Amino acid sequence: MLLSEIPNKRPYRNFKTLIVLILASLIVSACGFRPLYGKHGAGTFPAEQYLARIDIAQINDRIGQQLRNNLLSRLSPKGVADKPLYSLNITIAESIANLGVKKSAVVTRGNLRLSASYSLTLIKRDKENQQMHLADGSVLSVSSYDIPQAQYAARAALKDARTRATKELADDIRTRLAVYFKQNPDKL
């Protein structure tokens, strides 16, 4: 049998591959995946437009100030809105646990645990300035840190752990609010 007499099955294989690729692309496009922060089509707005209209109430203590500043930079990076539509109230709780303890009772490792409870309300612009509760929730961040023997170094390590924890809390709150706005367009 000569090489030219062998039937060429390659065109059928290429056709099958093409059909499989077309079907796979149709299935993926129909799965309902939509980006959280992107534009989705006519008449819909990305979550960023709603996030930028949130007024963040003052939060007590230095940790609260850090969290508020982190949220401001994440929710409205272009600046605070003139007429906010939403109000966000947050309370923070902090606890520290000693993990690594030597035989001499010297602590060498710690966990900083920050939890924040938030409440989002809609500000109605009428004569009574009513507020309608939209969403609430809580987020948690645990940040581990070393506790060296030097007192200044120990304070610096704890301060760094607080900074990391507040950034994580701000990211979590931003994500949860964006998901809320995405899932509840009828309440906006």
C-alpha cells in the first residue's frame, strides 16, 4: 500500500475539534459569570458607582481611623461624594492572644484579632431625612506577629499587625458591599 492510498482522517478530526471549541465557548458564555466591577450591558452600572456614594461615619480609636482611611481609599478613590446616598456605620473589636510561650514564661508570638460589624443604610433626601436599613454584616481578620524581647520592637510588630488587619478588613467590607449592590439592584 502506498502512502498516497492511505485515507486522510485529518479533516474530520479538525472538524470535530472546531465543533467542540464552539460548544465549549457557548457553554461558558451561558454560565452566568459576570465581572463584579465591570460593565454588563445597557442600563446596568458597575458596583464602583454605588461604592463611591457611601458616607463612612467616624469610627472610634486609632484603629477605627485607619480602617476608615483604608475604606475611603478603596470605596471612593476619586474623592468623597458631594451628596452621598448611603451611610456606613462600623464598630470594631480587638483582642490579642499570646501563642508562643517559652519555658521561662516569655511570650514570643501573638495573634491580633480584629472584628468589625458594619451597617449600610440608604439616606432618603426628603423633609424627614429618613434612613432605610439595607445590609449589615461582620468581618474578621487575624494577623500573627512575632514578639521580640525589645519593647520598642514588640510595639512596632503589633502596630504592623494592626495595619495589616485593618487593610484586610477594608478589603473584605468593600467586597461584601460590592456583592450586595450587584445582587440587589432593585433596592438601590
